[in-house]
Amino acid sequence: MSNRFFFEGSDSEDSGEDNLPYPKPLARSAFLTPGFDPHTYLSTLRNRHQTLEDLRTDLRLRSQEISKELLDLVNENYEDFLSLGSSLRGGDEKIEEVRLGLLGFKRDVEGMKSVVDQRRNEVTALIDQRKAIRRQMQIGRALLDLDQRLCALEQSLMITTANGSQTDYAAPATDDEISDSGEDTDEGHAGAMSTSRLRRHTQQYLLAQHIMKRVGLNQPFIVRHEARMTKVKDTILLDVGNALKQAGGHDTKYLMKLLAIYRDLGESQEASKVLKQRHP
């Protein structure tokens, strides 16, 4: 580096370059700013009275000073660094103990998981079994209700069983059934069958049919009782047909009730046939 430092007040008659004031040393704080950019920093030195070679020499010396400071810092802390390594000796045994402890804990967790999975499967199977039993109980109650309704209908319609005897089921008579004999006599001529009784038979039959569909038409009990259902329906249709034939032509309200029973049973065509027979 040039030795042209502090030539103020000098009597030297050197060139104009020697008469320029020598710049101050580069401030270290300028290199410590966040986001330091060399190009931006150099652009701020355009008014610095210094040759490029001098500036390069100044930067090189600054780099050497920093390297020396770093080396001194490492030498000062080298002993502490070595003692840190010594203090870490024996850590392998601790790590191995922790690793073995974790492996044992993992085995315990896996064992508990297998036990929990087994218990969960057992509980799920028991719940499914309970649901199946409850479903069978519901089906049993529905079939018992169906049989009771069929027995009541067979008794009320005076249908005999296959062996020629009437059903043994005896349903308690209600006040409506006791008064049925003369309930609708004002709707038709004397001796006409009560529409309330026919409607009640029809409703009981439709309820029995609903139970059969809900349980399933392929259920063995349902299959065995299809013939009973058919016989009950035929008997109801026969009674409604007889009532329709016996009704007077002017009893419109009575006729509409009988036709509604045909409709509920899904036998509207049968009603048309009976009406044709009634009025050939």
C-alpha cells in the first residue's frame, strides 16, 4: 500500500495526486449491515479519493485481519471445545438404555393393541348377535300377531280349518260387533249386511297382509299361511258380493261403501262383475 498518509501542510511539490487527502479506513460496521451487497457498497465509494489498487489492498488487509481474529477466537475456545467432547463421553450407554426402554414400551403397546382389537371384535360379534336375536324376536311377535289376526278373522267369518272344525281362537266381542246387526239397516233394505262389519274384516285382512310383507313373503311361516289368507280374502269378497246383490238400487250411499271395500282389497274388476250380474 502507498505510504501517502496525512500530507496536510506538507511542503512537497509532488503531483496533484499526492496532494489529495488520504481517505479514512473502511468502517467495519458497513460490512455488518443486514443484506450486505458488495456492488451497492462499492457504488457508495465513488467519491472516495483512492485508487482501485489501494482499495483492493485495503480490502485484502481487512480480510486478513478478520481471518486472524477468527483464528484467535478458535484458539481461545479450543480448550472448551475439547472439554465439551470429553463431557459427552459415556452418552452411548445412556442412548442404548433409552433405545431399549423404547423397544420394551413398543412391545407393550403392541400387546395391548392386539388385546384391544380382540376385545373389539368380540364386542362387535356380540352386538351383531344381539341385533339378530332382537330381529328374530320382532319377527316372532309379528308372526304371533298375524296368527291371532287370522284366527280372529276365521272365527268372525266362520271359516273352518282343513280338518273341518272351526278355529279355537275366541276373540272378545266388542260393543261395535254386538251392535253390528242393526247398524246399517237404514242404509239398505231390511236384512242387508252391516258395512261396518265388512270394513272391519277388510281392515284386519289388510293389516295381516302388511305384516306378511314386512316379515317377508319367503318366510316359511308366511308361505304356510298363504292359503289361509286367500281363503279369508275370498270369504270377505263373497260377503261383500252378497251384500251388493241384496242392496236396493236406490241405496247409493250403501253401494258406495261396498265399492270402497272392493277398492281397498284391490278387486275393482270383481265389483264390476257383480254389478253386471246384479243388472243383467
